[in-house]
Amino acid sequence: MSFPLSYCPHGEDVLTRLRHLFLDRAPDAILAAMQVPSRALVAFARRHPAGYGAYPDPEERIRFWDDYWRERVAVEDDTIPSAYLSEMDQGLYGGLLGGDVRFISDPDTGWISSMVPPLLRDWSELAGLSYSPESLWFQRYVHQLEVFVHGAEGKFGISHFILINHLNLVFELVGATATYEALLNAPEMVQRALDLAHDLNLWVQETFFAHVPLVAGGTCSNMVQWLPGRIISESVDPFHMTSVAYFERWGRAALERMFAHFDGGVCHIHGNGRHLLEAVSTVKGLKALYLGDDRGFPLAFDVLPELKRRVGDLPLVVGVPYGDFCRVLDAHQLVGGVYYRVADVPDVNTANRCMARVRAYRV
């Protein structure tokens, strides 16, 4: 059976390599995505300069993704093309509870992301929160899913999108500072909010899988490209500013509960959250971990041998500039068990020559 997405003509080979890394957890697996210049991103930047704006037209958004992935068909890397519902990646959850959803565009990525200011003035308002399939934001969510599925059909997939679960939702309810204070002063209210977060996120994600078909029996992912089954994307961002003990008390159970409902999940950790690596890497159901880079911390690529030792055989995803990647590739010093997202590749031909070396690489 041929791979079902026409914008990924080498998809069967890519799935074989992805399975080797993410399912077999092979210590010798070296995979890469090549980020080449994009006319679609240039056009997006002209239409949507950095800044705030209104909820974008889903039809325009799926045309952007179609343009973006169509021009990348000639890139022979380890990518499974998929559109990401960036418009729904944060603000949807707060919007479903009555929040004021705001949008901001990023010309570098083509994303138009969302967020909400804190919903509650104080904890006494928590009991009054509710959500409904009749709400404006649920109707917009379902409509956008339908538009994306129709526009992508047979060409590229639809990526899962981030959960705003556990303390992430509490942030949306009362803000970050008040959330941390409540862990000490009102833990019973935090627990009520966590229960709300679980139910709301479950509803949102079940709706996603009810509308978005699996690709080759799996979920497309902006984090890891593809994994078999229904896979979700979680976040532990609130714990980046806490000790590991706070993650164990307030985070682990929520992640494991949600991962168990589906077929597991992936997660990301920013530069200021690397003290959580050992704890997060042992979360049941976690399939892979994306390591983000942030100002003030070493690039994950630059300290990758140490980070990989700390997580054992858990597959990692890291970003790296093209020049640095080639330098380590030439020295035959790439760390195995890693998916490399290579930025600033000059052109398609350069990307494909580099990928030939990646596929031939042996740890």
C-alpha cells in the first residue's frame, strides 16, 4: 500500500525511519528535517507582519499550509507534512470558558497563535465556569477542523496541537503568579481547577480525533512528525519555574492520566526547564521529548551528549543551525537516538545532499 499523502512521495521510507527512532528507541537512529527558504513564508510575512490581529479566516490558513507543503515536495528529508492549528493552540481552551481570545502572528513560522488574559478575578468565580458545544469558540474550532481536513485531504496531514492541561489551564484562569501562590495558599482550589482542566482538554482532544483521520494508522505531529495511534502533545511549561517536587505533586499524575486515555503523547521542555529532564522522561506513556532553546541557556544541540545521557533511551528532538549540524556531521560526532531540526539550509539541493549523508550515517 502506497503512502496516502501526495506531498510526501517518500513517505513509506520516512515512516520506517520514524518507527526505528520513536518506537524501537534505537540508539543509532539519526533523523533530520531540513528547513529551506519558503516562498509561502515570505508571502505570509507580507500579509501578517508581527503583531496582534483578529481571528483569521480558516480558508486562508489552509491555503497557506497547502502552499508551504507543496513547495517542499522536492525536499527528501524525514518530514511528514502536516498543518498545525496554531490559532487554537492556547486561546481555544480559555475561550471555551468565556475568555477574551487574542491572536498574534509570527512571520518567521507562519503561525497565528492565540491566548487569553486571566479569566477570574478571584477563586470564588471558579464554580461559575462552564463550557458548551454551542459556544462560539467550539463552533469555530469544529469549523476550522472541517476546513483543514477538507483542504489537506490526500496531500498532507493535520498535526495534533498542544493541550492546555493541569497548571497550564490554571495560568489561564488566574495568571502565573496567582497560580504559584495558590499552590501554597489554596491547594484545594487548584485541585478543582485541575479536574476542570482534565475534562476540558479531554473534550477538545476527543473532538480533534473525531474529525481528523489518522494517517497510516497514526497521528501527525509538529513535534515528532508521526507516531502510531492517537497521540497527544502535552506541556510542562508551568513547572519550568518550580522545583522537581512541584512537578511530582502537581504535574506527573495529570500527564499520565491523559496519556493513558489516548495512545501516549509527546512533550517539550524549554531551556529553563532542563532540571526536569529526569522526572519528565520517566512519565508513563511519553514517546519523545522536544528540547527547546531559549536566551540565556546553552543550545540543546551544544550540550546534547549530556542531555541524552540524562534521559536514557527516550528519543529527543532538537534544533540546530545548518552550519553547526554539518560541522558535527563531518566530525562524525552526532548523538544517536535524536531527530535533528536543521535550520537555515540554503536550498533544496543542499538539503538533499545533506540528507543523503544523514541516511548513510552510522553511529
